[in-house]
Amino acid sequence: MEVHEIIPDVIDVVPEHVAEIVWSDDVKANMGNELSPTQVKFPPTKFSWPSEPDALYTLVMIDPDAPSREDRSVGEVIHWLVINIPGCEVSQGQVHAEHIGSGPREGSGLHRYVFLVYRQSGLLTPPSGEDAYRPRNSERRIRWRAIRFASQHDLGDPVAGNFYLAKYDDYVPTFYKELHANDPDHAD
């Protein structure tokens, strides 16, 4: 995470554990490997991190490199936010930002897609408005900060993390059409 500057761009300390994030047998986040937007257009199917019995966790997925690594004026973009996850059972948590895959714009180079796992001290109830993420509204997702969210909800430092790199591929135009299909605030 330090080599790819996740520290200090996104968080202040390296998480103690690596979170296993898997889409299929041959598609996994592996601390900076390159995956294509086509490979990760759907949510991962398997997750694992050292979890405590009866503990709840928050999973965050962000792109800190919007619109590009050189110009991060729009990042962090929240790509997924699931709270109140019992252990590693992400499917049993509460989705507060629907998963959107990777969609780096053409010519924007490699983007870092970062997964962070936080241990909650109890049931998390976001303040009013935070649960109002429309499924695909891009405006609600920009300039989001994992470190600010963690501070607001007393989550402390992430207990696990992982990331992959992605750049534009032929799926990205489809991604943007799907992203804005039901977003009345966005005219393409």
C-alpha cells in the first residue's frame, strides 16, 4: 500500500491484515495487481479477513484517482459501501452505496481501487442523508473520503485492506451508460 501511495493518499496506516477479495478463481485483488473493468464489473463473490465472533464490519471500496492519478480533484469516489456486516458475510450487511465497477476514463491511466474493512464497535446507523445514495447517482459519490467516514462513525483505522489497479477498456462506455441510465440529474 505504501509503494502505490495508498498511504498517505487514502489512509494513514497500513491495515494489519490483507482482505481477500475474489470475483472468480483467476480474478482476485492482490495488493496492486492489474484487473480490467470488464473483469470487475460485478461485485466480488468471496471475501475473507480475520474477523471476531459477533463483531460487525464495514466494507468500503473507493477510487481515489478521479479523474486521473495526476488530477485527483474528484476523488475519492465511493464505489461500494456496506455496513453492519456480520463477520465476513458481506451479503448479510446493509448496502449504503450500491456496487459500481471500475470505469477509468480513456487516457486517464491506471486507477487504484481500494477496499478497506473497518471493525465497528456496535451497530452503525449513518446520519440522515447518508443512507440516501441513489443506486447509481454519480454526484453523491464524488469527493467522498474514507478517512472522514471512519472518523464520523468512530471506526478507527481499517483492520484489513486490499486493492487492484485498472485502466480503460472497451467495457467502460457501457459502464457509463449503465451508470447514468436511471440518474435524472445526469444528462449524457
